[in-house]
Amino acid sequence: MKQVMLRNGISVPAIGQGTWHIGDDPRMHDQEVEALRTGIDSGMTLIDTAELYGYGKSESVVGDAIKPYDRSKLFIVSKVLPQNAGRKNMRRACETSLKYLGIDYLDLYLYHWRGSIPLSETVECLQELKDSGLIREWGVSNFDTRDMNELARLKYGENCVAVQDLYHIGSRGTEYSLQPYLRKNNIAFMAYCPLAINGTLRGGIIGNPVLQQVAAVHNASVQQIMLAWAIRGGNVIAIPKSATKEHTLQNAAAGDIALTDEDLKILDKAFPAPDREVPLDVE
Ligand SMILES: NC(=O)c1ccc[n+]([C@@H]2O[C@H](COP(=O)([O-])OP(=O)(O)OC[C@H]3O[C@@H](n4cnc5c(N)ncnc54)[C@H](OP(=O)(O)O)[C@@H]3O)[C@@H](O)[C@H]2O)c1
């Protein structure tokens, strides 16, 4: 499994596990726990969740899944909702997430998307959680380049270690200015919806003949090629969600697929990189 080095020197797997909709259906609990554990055992030790996902239900399933593991070998990410991202609620929201997860610190806490609370207040609260040890690092989500420039001007803004945005082969807008900005400032990029169930082009990608051709050459699935493509640059962490053990194993194996220059050339032709700034694709 390829690794991505964060600014704090911690290395995380380039493919982690998303959890949106995990916990929605209690009948799926054991299958979801098994899939998450299969992912951990296969090297996908980074798990992305959020207070939003089932309002604690997703975090609870993750908590059940990680119980047998050495906490220090895991990298657990959760997110705070915009309405909780201020002085009044953020600490309580973080403690509630920790309770559902059954752990006493988060490796990364993300501001889920921008709301009405001033960004300066949110950043101060994130920094206080870091100083108090409830979170190791913080980052932001659904931020574009303009948001990042605003963040950089704020006190503590330079402490953001990761940005999580929608990114897949059919939605490459962040490559124009955001990803170069992040690379320059040593901030990791987390790609959500890396299998394109959402975002521009939605379901139209899986049947694409060029993707299928590259997949056949690597004896892989189109989804595996999409993950290998997303992490090709070394600074991107993809977080596919799967509640299916077989898919989880395939997603982990995608971390070892090396796309050739020729593969990337034909994929670029079929899915061109942006030649101008485009609005952020969001889910
Ligand atoms: N920050 C944000 O605002 C934000 C927004 C959206 C998502 N996210 C995060 O990003 C994660 C990923 O995004 P997502 O869940 O929307 O979409 P996704 O990971 O792109 O796609 C998930 C879908 O793909 C299927 N799948 C997974 N692996 C597969 C494989 N190898 N072959 C075929 N199908 C496969 C899953 O079904 P099975 O379960 O049956 O495998 C599921 O239906 C989320 O779970 C969440 O943690 C963050």
C-alpha cells in the first residue's frame, strides 16, 4: 500500500475507508464491521467518518470495528458540522464523536463545510482542541482555493494539515489551482467520492471504454483503476466507502497498482484535466 506523508511526519495509507451510509441499516452492522476490519487488515488503517453520518450511527459502527486493534496503528478522521463549528458547540461535538467511536482522541478533525460561524472562530476552536489533546490535527473540507487563501491569512491557519474535497477521474477541477496550492504548502488532499457515485458525470464513468481498456491491461476493475489514478501523484489520499468485503479487498489492492505513463496519457485524453478554474464539485 502506498503511503502519504503528512506535514507532522505521520505516514498514512494512500487509500483509506469512507463510511458515509455505514450504520444506516442496523441489519448491516456485522457485515459493515467485517468489511471495515478487512480493510484495516489489508492496510487501510485510515477511516473517515463524521458526526453527520447517521448522527453517531456511523461513528458507532466504526467504534465497534476498531475495538480489537491497537489504537496507535489507526488513523481516525471525523468531521464537525458547520452549526457546531464554533465556541458554543465544538468541544461538545468532538467529545460526542469520541464517545461514539470509543476512543479518546481523533487523529484528524475536519470542518465539514463552511457555514455562518466566522472562519476565524472555527480555526481558534480547532486549535484549542488540538492543544487540549482531543485531536492530533485538524483540516477542512469542501474548501476551494479562495477559501484556502482566506484560511492562510488567519491566526493558526498555517496549522491545517489536510483538505477533503470531491475528486475522481470525471471531476478534476481541483487540479487547476487547489491541488498545486496544497502541494506547495505541504497540505494533504483527501479525495472523497473517488468512485464517482457523486459529482460531475456521476454514474457515467464505470462503463467508459478507455477506463475498461486500462483495467483489462492491469487485470483490475474500473473502480481499482479509478483509485490508482486518484492517488497517482503521492499527495492524495482516496477514501472509498465499502460495506462489501470483496470490494474492500479490491480497494486495498488498488493501492499497489502502478499506472504507466501510457495509461495516464490515454486516461488524460478521455478525461481531460481542467484548463481553467471551475467551481468546486460538492456532494
Ligand atoms: N467531506 C465531505 O463532504 C464528504 C462527502 C461525501 C463523502 N465523503 C467521504 O468520502 C467517502 C467516499 O465517498 P462516497 O461514499 O460518497 O462514494 P464512493 O466511495 O465513491 O463510492 C461508494 C460506492 O461504491 C461502491 N464500491 C466501493 N468499492 C467498490 C469496488 N471496489 N467495486 C465496486 N463498487 C465499489 C460501494 O458499494 P459497497 O458498499 O457495496 O462496496 C458504494 O456504493 C464517504 O463514505 C465519506 O467518508 C465526504
